[in-house]
Amino acid sequence: MRIVSQIGVAEQNSSGHLTLTGDGVDFVNTGDNRILASLLVQRIAGISDVFSMLYPDKSLDAAAFHERWVETFSWKRTWQTYYRLNWLRSVGLLSKTGASSYALTREGKAFAEQRALVEPAREPHDEEVRGYASLQSLIAAHRAAVKAELRERLLAMSPYQFEHFAAALLEALGFSEVEVTARSGDGGIDGRGVMRVGIVTVKAAFQCKRWKAVVGRPELDRFRGAIAGEYDQGVFIVTSAFSAEARSASLQRRAIPIILLDGDGIVDAMVQHGLGVVSRPLSMLRVDDDFFTTFDDAV
């Protein structure tokens, strides 16, 4: 009773009984879910945000909506978020794209445009499409060139420099208390650190090699033997790549697990965490057609 009153389908009369509102009568007669959707937008706080956040083709986790609404309405429980999302899904305006992620349906996009909840997406000119595609190609080529230069810089390091680089990389990846071991007599261990997973603390050791040759299983087995009994986790960092046998042996039952980080993984992590690279914003200009239409009626 409270729900149908809240969304405006029914209301309580002077006798305390529920009666259909005008919108409720229209919904019963037509079965048009858009009537319910319109009522939701008007009466339920936060509903209009769903359309602006998802339009036109985005998919977001429920947590994104909850985070926004917690700040706006000081909500403390997630049921308030799922209540809104599931209402819109029940009337056909949202669809689930994952366990807890949502996107607008075709009807949802049309509904948002018809009720001016969003600004309709403008179809780009052919010149824009070609320019954007060319720009994306240039960005991709530049990104590949930067990654190639990063690998060259790593290969140019001395073994000692590379060990300290590996320590900095692990810190960027979330390890703590990272240190490089002595330069000799380390038994194949180049450094150590701590990895925390929830409330669990894992002692980890790492080995790093500036190699161009593929690293095989024998190197992995020797490293695992060197850390057995003292560490819970191993990290093997190489500038080249690992063989299929080494990859399959990195995770074995009743053996110390070893994280493998090859050359591609190293430079990807550097780019992602801003290690050794600087990111600069890039803007793209286009002609604003709407600006010039303001002069159409000028005499």
C-alpha cells in the first residue's frame, strides 16, 4: 500500500481506503509502463540520475549509483539503490548487463529523450568520424612507441638499477616494506616485501631479470626452491617472456604460488600507475553548429 501511494498510482481517501489516482486509472486501462516510469521520475528521488548517468550506452555497477546517492541523500543502506534500479528494470527501461550492473534499454533511451531527461546524442559529421578515427590511430601508435621506449630503458639498466626499479614497481602495485637484498649471496632472491590481502599478510620475495630470452620452467623451479620455507609468495619479473611450461608451473597445488610479470606486463603496469611516464591531457576541437544557429533569425 505504501509503495503504490508513494509512486502516485493510488491515494488514500477520507475513509482511509486506497483509490486509484488519474494516473493509476490510465495505467490500469492501458498497461503502459511509461506511465509508471513518469511517476517514478517525478516522485522518487534520484530516479532521473539513472538516465543521465547511463545515457546513451553506458553500463554501470549499482555501486556507482549508490555512491552518488549516498553523497546527495545521505543514504546508509544499499536497498534504497536497488529499489530504484529494480523499479526501472521492472518497467522495461533498464536491463542487467552483469551481476549488479545496469544499462538503458532501447525503450529507456527513448523515454529519457522524450521527457528531456538527457540531451539527445548528436550524430557526428563524417569529417568528425574520420578525424576521431585518425586521432585514435595516432594515439595508439604513440602509446606503442612509448611502451617500446620503456622496454629499451629497462634493458639499458644495470642489474642493480633494475632490482631497485622492480622494488619501486612492486610498491606501485600495492606491496609494502619492499627492500632489495644484498648484492651477493641472496640465493636467487633480489628483494622482499609484504602483500596484504584483506586481513591476511603475505611475505613475498621477488627475482628480476633483464633478459631477452624466454624464461623457462627450470628458472622458476630454482626460484621457488630458494624461497621455500621462508616466504609465502614469489614474484618473478622479467623484461622478456615466460614459456608456456613456466606459466603452467607458476600456480601448483601444495607449492608456493609465483606471480609472473613479463615485459608487456611491466610496461602496462608502468603506464597504468604513472611510473616513468607523464600523462598530458589531449583536447580535440570541432565546430559548434548550435552557436551559429543562434544567428539564423538575425536581420
